[in-house]
Amino acid sequence: MSDIVSGARVRTNRAGALDKAETLIKALPWLERFHGKTVVIKYGGHAMTDEALRASFAEDVVFLRYAGLRPVIVHGGGPQINAALDRHGIESTFTAGLRVTTPEAMEVVRMVLVGQVGRDVVGLINRHGPFAVGMSGEDANLFTAERKRALVDGEPVDIGQVGEIVEVQVGAVRALLDDGRIPVVSSVARGDDGEVYNVNADTAAAALAVALDAAKLVVLTDVEGLYADWPNSDDVIDRLTTDELAALLPKLSSGMVPKMEACLQAVRGGVPRAHVLDGRVPHALLLEIFTDEGIGTMVLPGEAAE
């Protein structure tokens, strides 16, 4: 009887091993396609606050690095900023979906993004090896920004130290990538006027992807993708062109607008593909990059409608 049980266990183990081998072989075309290519990942949302998802994200990024890709991470930190502002007794206010950033608030934003969130992401990745290097948009003049004004009823409104990126200098990021490192970029920028600006991380990731000639922009969020008819249906649009996305933008919820605008900006700027993925799904990055099916919503150039 024990021989029969042992034989069954061996067959089961062999079948499991064959399944793993088949999964690896299916990834081969994608490994060939993306080897040596740069992928910019906007990291945020639930994936940044859930402990298991944080660990899963770090594993995915290190896997990409070992698989021969060149990942670059751009992160925000909305929940962490809100908590820190509360601790400092600074009220969080928003105008047209953008955080009103006073000089007092900017000090906290900068401290949280660069000194807390960025260091946490670097630490998670470096549990697997000396890969990640943290930097902010201020370092080596990576991002130069100018003051952005919100539009309210068609009129521009000053919302403080909120910036719009006008120039990207990627020399330092390229040097890190060439050295086999994983840059982890905090979304703050300096202006020519010497002011420090809070920059939307989705927008920063798109600008960096364009400047780096990235093969992909991946935006992690807290929804499955772009819904075709929300809230009437939870059907997700698998893929759409930049022209189709531009037509949809005015109808989107405020939370999705900056993410989809970032995808539109990236693809129109020359990035071949941009994706919005559900960061609540463990190993979402690997599912998107190394499987035929993929997940989430993919944005393609206008001429690639089919």
C-alpha cells in the first residue's frame, strides 16, 4: 500500500513540475520581446498599503530585473501624506481633484514621499539584493516643473505648490539602469524659480516613460481597469486606442482621469503600450507582462485600432 501511495505522490509531483515548466516556456516569447527594455511602473493605491501586496510587488520588480528587463518605479503616497498632515494638524483640501499644497503642506509632502515612502519601497526591494536606489524628481534635475493651476468653472485657480512637469533629464536614471540598479523615484520636482512642487505621480511616470523611450508604462491602481459603462456595468475594456481614450476622457470619474491621461500622454509620446492594472491582484505585473491574456486595460497608438 505504501508503494502505491508513494508512486501516486511521485506522479503528482511530476505533474506539478511539468505544469511549472509549461508556465515558464509560455513566458519565453515575452522574455525575448522585453529583454533589455525599460518598463516604468507607477506604484500606488492598495498595493502600497497592504503588507502582503507590498512584498508581492517587490518580488515582481526583482523578477523583472533578473529576467533582463530594466524596471523604473515612480511612486506617490496619498494615504501616507494624508496621515502625516493630520498628525501635523494641517487640513487636506482638494480643488478639481488636486491637493491644495501650501508651503507648510509641501514640507510634509516632501518629507513623506522622499524620506518615508521612497525609503520603504527601496527597503522592500533590497531584501532581495542591492538593486534599488531612491531618488526624487529634484535629484540631478530629473524633473523640472512650473506652477499648475486648477480649472474651476473654466477659470484658473491657484492651488499652491502643485507642479506640472516641463522638462525631464534622465541622465542619472539611465546611469543607474546601466549599472543594473532599480531607480525608485519620488514625485516631487523643483522649478526654475527654486520652488519645490508636488507633482502627480501618474503624470510623472508618463513623462519619465516618454523620456526613457520605455517599452511600457504600467499604472497600478485600485480598480480592475477602465470600465466600459461604470456604474451600470463592471465590464472592463481590455484595450483601446489613444483616439478612443481621448474621446472617453470627459466622461470618466475624477479618480481615473489622471491615470488614463498618463496612459494617453505616454503612448502619444512614443511609448508603445500603456496599461492600467489592478494592484490588489498579487503579482499583477507578472501576469500582465509574461502572459498572453494579461489583465487590466491596455492603451495602444491610434493607428493600432485592431
